[in-house]
Amino acid sequence: MTEPRTAPPTPTPTALVAGPTAAGAQGPIDTRRSLGAVVRSGVAAVFPRDPLLRNGHLLAISSLVSSALGSIFWVLATHWYDDEVVGLSYSALSMTLLLASIGQLNLSDFLVRFVPSAGHHTRRLILLCYAVSAVVSSLVAIGFLLLVPRVAPGLDFLLTPVTAACFVAATAGYAVFVMQDGALTAVRRPGWVVAENVVFACVKMGLLGVGAALALFSGILLSWVGALAVSLLVANYVLLRRAVPDHVRVSTEARRPARALRYAAADYVGSLFRMAAYTVVPLLVLNSLGAEQSAYFSLAWIVGYVLYLIARNLGSSLVVEAVSSPERLVEHTMRMLRHTGLLLGAGIVLVAALAPQILSLFGPEYAEHGTTLLRLLALSALPNILVSLAIDVWRARRRLRWAVGVQIAMCVLVLGLTKLLLPTLGITGAGVAWLVTMCLLAAPLVIWRARWLTTGSRRSS
């Protein structure tokens, strides 16, 4: 069931039987061989043998599949639940993502950076990260629930015993879910990242229907908890029983991470600010504009965020390859920059052009209120390509001071501008905040690109 580390072409039955043909061979055999060659060429174009682009493509496909199925989930939610429940549930799940990011200590990126060279330490490293993140995430979620009456009174529905238990379980489970993506990426099994996201989405939609049929107010949250449990079991069976043994078998080295705690601490600080920028905005919208406007914002953000997620996933492939070939980091970075620019450039144009049609899938009111917001978010994804890639370059080189600084600036600018603009521009203000922030961060990276995109090998924390 496991994938090979590279993608050698698979012989077709025609090639196995026919072999080289003599002059005058039958036409149908030549036709079948030609079609086979065309198919193999197409597969090679989408999944090239180069692991940098092949793994990056698979991770990008995972983002697209996850977002497409996630959009279907929210389409169903908007039809089966009223707007207030959708808005409150999305805000609660946004807090789950934020708290999971806090609790998992950014160990997903830590695994991406250090598992490729861990050798026989791989399984122990993964399980240790799982245990630490699950415990810390649970404690963080419990602490948030205690503070709900003061910091998020709109989420007081989480305080019932069953819903509170599901919220804590969802936070801990999502922390491990994110880390298993990092572990699968690090052992070069991104195809299983796609598979686990499909499992998660399909189970989640099935349970959503059950919750709606039973008229459960917390049906959306409960569907996430059940889907996380199923996907964690499936993905970790593949990871720990198959992918990790294969990775250990082909590893040429087995190094314990040097200065691991220092790296993890600095990377964690940066990730907290980055994820706060992503996940606190929905809470600002809820507190400032109410549950209905929060629903309109949330569905536009779900669509726009996929463009950010693709850039980040492609960057994860860059980090994995940089561990094995640090001398080729600049070369890989330039290739990834061109590749991501072409890939996301087309996606940005499509999303901006089709924004009303995309949002109308959730209902006409979503298109009416969220079209301008979605277009602004799509445009902001273009400068984000450079910002995200620069952060990954600094992470690969362990120059984390710059990476942390950029992520702090992102958080401060996005949250500050959003809070300032929401009262006057409504949810469109959040889109303006993201576009302005990304442009302000990308501009100095272009002007002073020689300071971060160099062949130097000096490391810092």
C-alpha cells in the first residue's frame, strides 16, 4: 500500500507483451503504445520524478481536495443548519484550530525539518511529539473553556458537558492530525496526506447529516470529532506500520536533532503569531459584527485560505529536500518560486473571476456579502507566495530570527488593520487588511532579496 520514494514508470500490459515491434507491426498495438506513452507523459508532468516538485504537487492536491470537500461540507451545513449556528460553529472551530496550533507547539514543522535525517529514531520522535502535543492541547482547550464567559461570550454553548468534552477532544485530535501530515510529508509519503484528508472529509459529511437529522445544535462540532478519530486511526496505521519502516530502511544516516529544543522554541513562537493571524480574525468578526456576518466572512475565508495553504504545503516540500541537499537550496527555491507563481497565479485569477459563482453555492446571501472579500483574499495570496517561501528558506537554514520577525509583523498588521477597518468597511475590511499586510511584507523581500536568498550556509537559532 505504500508509495515508492520516487515514481518509476509502470510498464503497461502492451509493453510487457509486445516489446519492440518489427516493421509492419499491427496498427492497434502501435496505437495502444502511443496512448500509453501519452498517459505516462501526462502523469510525469503532474507528478514529476523530481521529489521536490512531485511531493509539492501531491501536497498541493491535498490542499485542493481538502478545500473542495470542506466547501461541500459547509454547503451542506448552510442548508441543514441556520446561519447563526453556522457562524457560531465556524468561530468555535477556528478557536479549535488556534488552540491546537498552540498546543501542538509547531511540532508538525519540527517533524518536517528533522525526520528526514532521524533514521532509526524516527518512530520514537513521532510518538513523543504526538504525546506532548495531545496533552498540551487538551490543557490549553480546558483553559480556554474556563475563560469563555470573559473572552468569547458568544461561544457559551461550548460550556455544556458534552459539547465541552467534544471541544477538548477536537482540539487534541486536530493537533495530532496536523502533526501526522508533517510526519507523512517528512517520510516522503504525501500521497497519504491526500488520502487521510479524503477520509476525514467524507466521514465528517456523513456525521454532519446524522447531526442534522437528530437536530443537534452541536452537530457540526460533533462531526469533526468523529471524523478526526477515524482519520487518525487510518493514517497512523499507514504511517507507523508501513511508511516509517520504509523510511528507516532507506535512510543513510540517523542523527538526533542538534539544538532541537532551541529550534523548536523559536519556530513555535513564529507559528503562534502566524496562526493567530489566520484564526483570530473570525473571532474579531463575530465579536464586532455578529454571528450572521461571521458566517459570511467564514465561508469566503474557507475558499480564500486554500491559496495560502497551497503555498505553505509547497514550501514544506522545499524544506524536506533542503535537509538532504542543502547546497541546492537556492536552486530549489527559485524553481519552487516560479512553479508556485504559475500554479497559484492561475488559481488566483479563477477565484477572483468566479467569486460570486463560488460563494453562491453556499446561498445567494453569501455571494452578496462576501464577493469583494473573497477577491481581496485571492489577490493577497500572490504576495503571500514570496512571504511564505522566505519563511521556509529561513526555517531550512535555521535562521529563525527573521522567520519569527516576519510572522510577528504579519499578525500585528492583520489583526490591527482588521480591528480598525471592520466598523467602517464590514467584513470587506478583513480582506483589505490581508492584502495590505501581504504587500507590505513582500515588498522588502523583493528589494533586499540578496539578504535571504543567498548561497551562504551560516546558521543561527
